[in-house]
Amino acid sequence: MPTESQELNIGKVLYKGRDETIKELANYEFKEENNDDAIDAMQYATKEMTEGEMSITLKFPKEKVRHFLKIYGLERITRKRFKKLLMGCGMQRNDAEIVTNAFRESEIQYTPLAVQKIIETINMEAEKEGK
């Protein structure tokens, strides 16, 4: 929640109570050179909320949402990029096309995390066959 005082926001997760007063929910270490402090604060606040009975609504600008999705490998990518990433990991073009078609038919989004999971699965299966 934005406030007029910038120093009030640094290192603190705040919320507005029912009585319209701003209260502190959690503290976190703030470092100017680390851009992930906001993410760490949200993870901490979410952990605190899930242990109790509390809910929260967060509003983020579109560019921040894209940044968060990119950090966790959940940002959507194009079909072409998805195939190229699979091929870059050693998959043949025809096999990458088959995987991409399976994703499209299942209506699963193309993400970098999905590429990572596919490659990990292939590696685990190859290790099982090798034993």
C-alpha cells in the first residue's frame, strides 16, 4: 500500500486496519543493491498470514508482475521460443514439435519453467534406463 512517506515503506510490510490506521505486518532487511527485497517481504508476509487467519489483497503495476513471473520462470513465452529452448537443451526438432503440440492440445502455457521440467524428466528417465 503506498504512503506519502517513503521512509515509512523501507523495510516494512504495512497494512491498513479496519479502523483506517496503518499498521506494520512484518519487517524485512532492505538493501539498495538487492532488487528482490520486495519479493522476500511478500514471501515473509504470506507465510505469516497463512499461519493465522488473515487475508490480503495486493495490487502491483504490470511491469512488477512481469518481473515476478520472470524470476520464477512463469512468464509466458511464444511457441517458437519454447521450441528453440527445447532444442537448445539437446532435443531434436521433431521431438520438440511433438512436445509443443502436446502442450497446445492440453492448453498448458509455454513457460521457461516447463522447459526445465521437461528436460529434468528426460534426464531422470535416461538415468533410470541406464541403471
